[in-house]
Amino acid sequence: MLYPVYVHQDKDSAYGAIVPDLAGVHSAADDPEALPRLIQEAVELMYDGETRAPPPPLPVNIHRRNPQFTDGFWMLVDIDLSKVNTRAVRLNISLPEHLVGKIDRAAAAKHMSRSAFLAMAAEHALATPGG
């Protein structure tokens, strides 16, 4: 989804970027071409573990009226909201009983639910090379 991003640069500093529709999402880079990737990372971090989805973007013309955004320029950044989808999906899976017991003990030791533990394990497995 395309979000307006306000970019500014103070003298002798990096480019700063603010996503007005996503309060608290901002980033900076020496090269403005790096900003879309960094903004995506900032959105993912901001909404990690949140139960609320990011709000939809407003038209850039609405933000241009804000006097806070006068000395920079605007970019439209395509933010992949599928990477920040916070909606839980119910699954029905079958596992060997002894494995469920091990999962439950490990989850309890980490003060996590079974679902949270399995999600963490899946994220870890997918983040490793060949995962």
C-alpha cells in the first residue's frame, strides 16, 4: 500500500523520513534511495506484536497542508502490509503427543502460550538459512 513519506535534510545530516499516517514510524539514511527499505523495516518493528493493524494512508495533499512539512519533499513508499499482518489465524494441527508435551514445557519455561511458542519457533526456523 502506498504511504506518503515526508523527507527532510538538515545541513550536514542524513535524510530524515516521517510517515505521518503511522505515528512513531520514522527513519533516516545518508542516501534517499535507501529510505523505502528502511521505512518498511521501521513499520515492521513498530507493529511487531501489535493487535491493531496499521491505519490506511491519507492522500498526500492532506499532509501538505500541515505547516510541519514545509522544508522537505514527499515520497510515496509501497509498504508491504502483509509483513505486518497482526490478525491471528486459528489452525488445527496434529502433532505427536510427546512433542506437544515438550512444546508445552518449553513454552511454560519461557512464560509463553503454546501458540506464541510455536510462532516463535516457526519465525526462527524461517529466518535461518535453508529454513
